[in-house]
Amino acid sequence: QARKGKVTIMTAPEGRVRMDVLSFTDDLISVLAVKDGLFIYFERGQKGCLAGPFCAAPMVSSFPSLADPEKLAGVMQGILPLLPDPESQTLVFSRKEGVYILTLAAGDLVQEVRISPTGKWATQGLLKRGGKVILKVDFKGRLKVGQRTVPQMVRLRAPAEDIDLLVDFREAEYGYEFKGDPFSFKCPGGVDVQFLNCM
């Protein structure tokens, strides 16, 4: 189901993440809050909330390589998690594409990371299993935040799961001082909570 609106993403040390999806009139559509390795998810119009370990969270469960809140927060900042303990790795410069291509392989998994000619940031990440793309992440544009830059656009796609998530950042801020604890979200009163386990 295609939806358009505004997204606010808050991250903090120790794997704390909160993602709010709002309509263009600032009505809350959904909330994903993560703290201490657990998540809680609420979506307007649904009968209940979902909760459980982060790896079982909606969207995240389709991206095993992102089943860690710090990795998800990193991706939103343009940092791709790499395959751990690869059996082989190569780095070449593609004159055709004008980018560096880092290729890592482990078992039937192959990861390709395209890196800007300056070597400063990734522009695309592909994760393949048996030759088929199971996860594609694209980064476009750069948004300056203080002394840093982050992608202006992040797009995550999982073809087999029919998932296509595009986040177009309009502004970002580092060092924000949170009021209260936004990562301890509670479901609305009277709403059932369904506990999910990791696949």
C-alpha cells in the first residue's frame, strides 16, 4: 500500500530509535519505537499494537542485515552494514559507472557496495542470494548537517517482499536534546498488544 507523508527519525546511543510517520497535516499514521533491543509498533486504523525483539519489527524482519537498531539508524545516515567475515572481497573502480565497487561474498550471499569517486560515501548497496537481489539500498544527494553530511534521499527495496520505502529528508539535526523519553512509546489505552518473535 503506497503512502506519502512526513517522517521523523530520532536515534540515540545504545540502539534507541524512533520513527514517526505523519500525514501532511501532521496526523500520526504510525510509530516504531525501539529501546533495549525491543520494539513497539502502532499504526492508525489497526486493531492493536505489535511488540517484540527488534528483529521481528515490521519492515525490519524483511531486512535481516538491518535487524539491529544501530544498523538501521546507520543506514538512514548513509552507513551500510557490511557482510561479517566475508570469504572474499574485491574493490575495483568502474570506469563505466564512475564509482568504486566493493564486492563481498559469504556462502550464497554476495554484497555489492557502490562508493562515490571521492571514496567518501556509499551511493548504493545490493545484497544478493543465489544471484537474486534480496535488498537494494540507494542514496542520493547530500544534506549538510553541521560539519557532517547525510543522504538527502534513502530508498530501501526488498523485491521478494514487495517492499519499497523511500525517505526524502528535508532537514536533519545532530545533538538534539530530547524532551522526556521518546523511545518509551506506549500504545493507546484499550488497544491489544500482539507479541512477535523473530523468524
